[in-house]
Amino acid sequence: MGWDLDDFATSVASVSEDTAAMYCREVAALAEWLGQSRNDAFPASPRDTGPDDVDLRTIRRYLAHLSAQGYARTTMARKASSLRRYFRWAERTGRVAADPTVGAMVPIRQRRLPRVLRSEELGALLDQPRAAVADDDRARAQRDAAVLELLYGSGLRVGEVCAIRAGDIDWERRRLTVNGKGSKQRMVPLSEPAAAALTEWMTDGRGEMADPSVAEDAVFVNLHGRPMNTQAVRRLVDRRASAHTNPHALRHTFATHLLDGGADLRQVQELLGHADLGSTQIYTHVSRERLRKVVEDSHPRA
């Protein structure tokens, strides 16, 4: 029996395409390791392996192998989580008799506080482009400005930015319909800078950059005129940033700044599209840490 990764990827509709692809890569890595181990042990009769060849001992050996390779605990926890998701599906669909990950000792993931951009980092991204991008043509500069304003001003995920279509923008009410994880929709307001940057891009730069035959109604397009993908957005942020950062840091900064300003946690949860309030609560820790630092840096008796 094969690993059926295409069927597995189709089954995890509640996550983004990037996350589903990551799950499949982790399972494929296990399959490759298992096949190599079996063929090293029996070189005279090499054979393919499948999920029914995996038991608890195999999972433990694989985790030990990863540990010996020097993987960080967070990386190992991510890999183990992907395998657990796959084998639950495999058991549910009758591909294996029992889930072999049950009982496996998985490294505890240490949850790090989200990175929040400093004011000078935000300024470099939004208002003061580096010299390396200062000579960009008008259309590219307009597109990049609109993308960045949505990431920070509306707290969108990278995939949500790429999924925006022209009909999702409510210009009159200055709001946006966002297609989030698990095909869940939510409405988010457009900040004044985001609305202004989006208007400039849609009325000017997009017509110059987009290829009508392939871009259709995708709001954001790449330099070839095709719909923008998540890798292109990450390259955009990396290119514009004055220090190493990533698009999700803008979303973290959006949420933290809202809570710093007194926003209600439930409102922030709704704006971010979090299904679980616990995912939003981590930003309260970030805000408290920021306030503590303000006191330490500013108060004479801190």
C-alpha cells in the first residue's frame, strides 16, 4: 500500500495549502528514511514501504534519528505533529490498523512570544524604503505598499492577502471580505493608509502590471502579471525590511498594537480570524512584556 499523500493533502481542508504541503513533506521524509533503513538492512531484496510498515517502535526510532541529527525541539515537535495528523487520517480511512504515533514521546514545544516590530522597523517597511528598493518602478512600489499596509493595517495572513479578489473590497464601507483558514470568511476594516494604498494600486499600478489573460480578478500580481503567491509576498517583505523579518511579524504587531491601545481580546480574536481564543491570548503576554520594559526603561525607581 502506498502513502497516498495526495489523498491526505486533500483531506486536510481546514489548513492552508502551505501547511498541507508541509504535512506531506514530513510524511515523505519518514517514508524515505524508512525505505532507506529497510534496504540497508536487506540489500539483497530491497522493497517499497507503506504506512502499514510503521509501528510505535519505528516512530520512536525515527524521532531518535532526528534528535541525533541535531534538530531543535520545536522542529521535532512540528515533524511529530505532522506524522500524528497523517496516521490519524490513515487509521480513520483504514490504511493502517492502529495509529502508531500513540504512546510516542514527543518533545514539548516551547511556545515563543511572537516577534513585534520596533517603530523604526515599521517605518522602514511602510514609510522609508531602503535604498535597494528606492528605484523601483511606480507600479511595483504601489503594489508593495498596498500589500504591506494590509499585512499590518488589517493583520492579514500571507495566504489571505494572496486570495483577495476585486469583489472582496467594499470601497464604500472601507472594509474587506477575507477568506481565511478552513474556508471561513470574516470582515475586516481597512485602515486609512491601507485603503489609500489599495486605491492607488488598483486604479494605477495594477493595470500596468497585471496580465488580464491569467490574473483575472486577483488583486495582487507578481512581476510576470500572474496572481501573487505566498513566496512572492515573503520575498517582498524581506526585500523591503531593514532587518530580518517575515510577513507574520506584521500580523503579530497589528494584534499587539491593538491590545496596547485597549482593544478587547474578543474583538482582536475576530479581526485575526482565530477559531480559539487561546491563540489570541498569547498577545496579552506580549503586551504585558512591552509595558514592563517601558517601566524598566522609563521609571526612575524601576
